[in-house]
Amino acid sequence: QVQLVESGGGLVQPGGSLRLSCVASGYIFEIADMGWYRLAPGNKRELVATITRDDSTNYADSVKGRFTVSRGNVKNTMYLQMNGLKPEDTAVYYCNRSPPIINAWGQGTQVTVSS
């Protein structure tokens, strides 16, 4: 059974930075394309960043140039470095495979960007 645990969210002022972490159990990152998703109130869940098995990355236009996804040196970890945060980045952030495993969504981590 896959378990995904996200952490690192918080309250930050516009222009600030956060680093989100994702740890997986029951699944091997190395054989999968992985993604960071976010869900804001009233919106559909959005894929914001992906990293492939060979570490190629891709980003939604809304975060390109500000967010960076990477795999950790520790097996089954992944990060999302978020710089230049904007109020519209406020959401619950999740990690999952890309495309996602429907039954594997974790609790997510709340990111709030506000002055």
C-alpha cells in the first residue's frame, strides 16, 4: 500500500519561500514520474510540477521560474522549493505519482501566502 506524507507548509508573506518535502512508503520513486499538485478552495486539483524517472522536470506556467522540484538523496523523498510566493499560490499541496494513484493521496500540507 502506498503512503505519501507531505510536510513543510506554513504561512509566508508574499515574496517569501518555502520548501515542501514528500516521503513515500510502499512505492519506489525511482521507477515513477512524480508530481506536486495543489488544491485551492473552489478550484480543481492542479498539477504544478513533475519530475521524471530520469530527473527531467516540467512546470505549470503559473509557477515556472519560481518553483523547483527535485528528488532527495534519501530514497523515496522529493522536494518542492517555492520562491517568490504569491497569494494565488495559497493551497494544500500534495505529492503523488504522475499520473496520480487515486487511492494514495496523503493529507497534504497547507501553504498560505498572505501579508
